[in-house]
Amino acid sequence: MGAALPLGDPAPDDGMLPDGIVIDGPFSVYLHVPFCRVRCGYCDFNTYTATELRGARQDAYADTLLQEVALARAVLEAAGPLRPAETVFFGGGTPTLLPAGDLGRMLAGVRDAFALAPGAEVTVEANPDTVTGAVAEELAAAGVTRLSIGMQSAVPHVLAALDRTHDPANVATAVAAARSAGLDVSVDLIYGAPGESLDDWRASVETAVALEPDHISAYALIIEEGTKLARRISRGEVDAPDDDLQADMYELVDDLLETAGFGWYEVSNWARDDAHRSRHNLAYWRGADWWGFGPGAHSHIGGLRFWNVKHPAAYAQRLAAGTSPAAARERPDAAARALEDVLLRSRIREGLPISEIADDRRTAVAGLIADGLVEAPAALRGRIVLTRRGRLLADAVVRALTD
């Protein structure tokens, strides 16, 4: 059911923003759908199976979330001119466990409250088993432009190690349904699962490439405290991910995707061309504003961060009472914002301007170039851009630029 929420200052019941918040720049929307049929052993997202809902109703969720949309409009309208949403992202959980009509109503509510910018990107995450031709058509008719399919692996024993229950054959079916409906397609992969070999990983990447998606994400498996997989590792039932093997897997996926015509634009993300990058995720990495709707969702508006109560029942109860679902909020100081800026923007292909690094840390750039972590030509143009080795050691680069 997800990690504990961070600590912060109390959030007001009306959800109003504090004085001094500047509302400008791009605006995005995240819609959290916290329902899953089965909890994957590695997952610590804020998600709930049917037995964990404790009074929350999945069939009422769209109406509940739309109450927060109305509250957000009032809050943002009081703080300054409303901005159209440039990107909308349905994440989870498994958004496609809800009827496509419910997702469409939620998107319509966002459109009515804020408007969508021309050419807005609207993404829905999907489990392959939940995508049919009819679902894809209904999502497209509602205004969805992009489907992100949770493939994770093409190898049955790797899926079993991750507790993924979908039929691998349904990935191709879901991609075909999305294509037929005119949707862009992304597929998500995970590497480093217990028992996964380099040959297993090659098979998964090659299978994903053969599907001809527009975008591929490949994430190293991270063992999160409190998950089923973490407990299995602590009991010695399975091995923890091997760092060297995961590095080999990263280099392999980068090679295979480059050969297939994909370019990296963030450490874990590749697109067939610039037009098919995830604009929503780029908004996060660039520090744009977004409002996260749903239980446990986080928001960032004008430098203020706030997050909602975790459980769907508590979330629904607050909104039913006319109260903001925000649990707490914080306003990071300049030093914290600068650190976060380096942490996020150094991960993307466009890089981080050297001029935005603290004066006393710019001398570290020469050492990073010498160590093969930062591209020398980009540095001469005034930007920090990671080499492949730098992407593997991104945390070390951040430390060198900030400590």
C-alpha cells in the first residue's frame, strides 16, 4: 500500500495556497487510480486490491476524484489565471481496471475545469490483459492520445518472479488495439528480477522492439523496504539484484534500442523521435507545475509541494465533507530546490546549464569529463549531459555537482 507519506506542515481544510505563490509556466495533471487486481511483489506504490479497500468504492471513484478537480479549480482560480493542462497522465495502480467511460468522465472533468492545451498529451497506463479494441476505441474517443503498456518482460519465469499475472501474448494484442484506435504506444520494461539472465533480458527487449512502439521505458528493479520481494530476499529465498548484471543489462538495452532507431532522452527512457518523448514526465524533470489528483497523489504548484491522504476511503470521506484531501505540504528553500533541479535535470538528454550549478561546484565538471561521466562537447556549450557511463553513475554525478 505504498511507503509512508513524508512529513510536512499542516494543509488547510479549504486547500487554499499560501500568499506569495507565483502561478506561471506549464501546467500538467496527474490522475491516480489506486486499484490493482493483484499486488506485484516489488511494488510499493499507493495501490489497493479489492480486499484492502475497507469501505472505499471502486465504482464511485470517478465521481469522488471529480470533487477534487472542482476543488483544485477553485484553489487555482483564487491564486491566479487558470492555465490549460498541457499533459494529463492516468497512473496507478491499473487505471484500465476502471471502465473506459469512467476514465473518459475524469478527463472531461479536467477539460471542463482547466481546458486542455492544443495538442495536449493524454496518457493512460494499462495492464495488457485489460486492453481490448473496444476499450482502446473508447479511450481515443474520450481524448486519450497515448497508451503506456506494462509489459515488464516477455519471459514467463521473469514475470512470475515479479508476480506479474498478465498473459505475455496480450502485450501484442494491446499494442495492436491501441494502434487501431490511433493511439501512440509506449511499453514499460523492468530488468534485474531474481533469476533473470542477460539472455532473458535480450529476449524481452527484442520482443518489445518488434512490437514497433513509439517509446520504451526500461527501469532497473529496485528493492523497496516492506514489499513482498524484499521479505523474500531477506529470508534468502531469492537473490537480490546484482549491480554489475543490471549495468550490463542497461548497456544492452541502450545498444539494442539505438540500433532500432530509438534515442535516449532520460536515463530510463527512449523514444523513436523527439515528438514521441513523454511530455508529461519531462514536465516533472523540468520542474513544471502539476496537480496530482487521487489518494496519495503529490502536487507541485509554484514551488509549493503538497500530498493527499493515502487511503481511498479517507480520501473519499474528506471530499464528501467538503474538505481538501491534502494531508500536508512544504515549501522547499532555495538550497533544496537547487539540489532537486540538479538531480532531475541532469538525467535528461537536454542536460543542465552549467550556469545553474553553484559557483563552488563548477570546478567539478572537468573531473567528471575526465572520468567519462559527462560529455565534453556539451560541456563546452555550457551544459551538463551524461555519457552512457554517466547515466549508470548518475547519483555520483549529482553528488559531485552538489556536495
